[in-house]
Amino acid sequence: MNQVEAIQVGERYKVQPSYFHRPFIGRVNDVSGSTIVFEVENFELCDQEKIEASRIITVDVTDVKHPMNSNYFFS
């Protein structure tokens, strides 16, 4: 299974496009080939000007770092 097939609509992922200073957390709205449309949930203020008011952003599959599963433990 390749990375595109593993990305699921509605799931949350950590994403860092090359033109962003820091990664953001987003929920997948659409997967079309190697292009993925995210609704941004959390982002760093240094990247604020790169996020539209709609919070929708389109990235390449290579920008997706990993899923944000609910089974991560932070202490």
C-alpha cells in the first residue's frame, strides 16, 4: 500500500509543506491523485499569512508527515 492509499478522508494528519516554517495539523477533505486538500485545525503564528480565512489548503502527498492518532501519549 502506498502513502496516498493510506491517507483517509476525515482523518487528521501532521503536514509540513516546503513553504511553511512549521508543520500544521489538518483534517483531510479530499484526496485526488497525489494532491490532498486539508482543512487546517492548528498552525503556528509564523505561518499565519499562508492560511486563507477558509482554512482550506492543498498540498502534495510528500508534505504529509504522519497521522495524528488519538493514541499518542504526552506527559
